[in-house]
Amino acid sequence: MIGMTSYDLQACAGLPSATKQLNDTTQIFVYTGTQPQPSYGGSTLIPIGDIATTIAQLSGGGGTTCSAIIRLDNDRVSDVHYTGNNDEMIGTDGICSIITRGCAREPEGTMKRSSGGLFGPVSAFHPPKTPNQSTTATYSTQAGATELNTDKNSKDSVIIERK
């Protein structure tokens, strides 16, 4: 989805549940998705539901919700992050596929192409490599004039003027 215009993003992922304009060139789109927990019929002979739930919980899966936080810089997707209890039994962020599935099934012309390797650069276990953000997308003019005070013994505030 990196490089995709906001119009193409909304065409394949739908309207975001929330948006935030960070500065003149940068905005955040938030998409949320929920996948129902699988339901297993009750059985007195073999407790399939209990066994499946236990396996899902022990293997780190069993998530049902995901939020995709997508940064747009100059009206193009520059970063995608996922949050929530979104892991599947195999891999991470699997529940988030309900948000990005439309974009993956029919790639838009403005998307960055992914290729290489047997399974490509994207896997259930690691995200694809993406370039660093531009400074205009990550820093406001206010933030550029200040810095973090790393001196533990200082009586000044945690954010101080840049020297």
C-alpha cells in the first residue's frame, strides 16, 4: 500500500473510521476491523470448542480486533502500523487482513509493487522493508525547535528548547 494515493486507499479499504491532519502535508487515517471469534457447537463427548480456544490462546492467536494506522505524506501512503489483539495462531497482524484485503486482492495503480522470494517480501512473521519517513512527515516546526531532556538529574522539564 506504500505510495498509494488517498483516493486509491479509500477506494480499496473504504472510508477511514477516523482521520487526523498533523500538518500541511501529513495526515493519519485510522481503520478498525473486528472479526468474530469462531463458534464451535457444544459437544459432550469431545469438547472441540474448549480445545480450539485453549490452542489459540496458548499459541498467541485468538485475536479479534485490529486498528490500522496509516500515515499519508503529500496525499500518499508512507507508513502503515497495526495495533490491537490482532494475532492469528500462525503469524502476527493476521486479523488486520480484513482491513487491507481489498487492496491486496486488486492492487491499485499507485501502490508500490512487492516482489521477490518464494513468498515475496511480505510474510506472516515480518513486515516488508519500507524507506524512512521524510522529516516533513514526522516533525512539526514546533518539534524541530525542541528536544528531549535526557539528563536524569535536571530540574528542567522533559522537553526543552533545542540548543
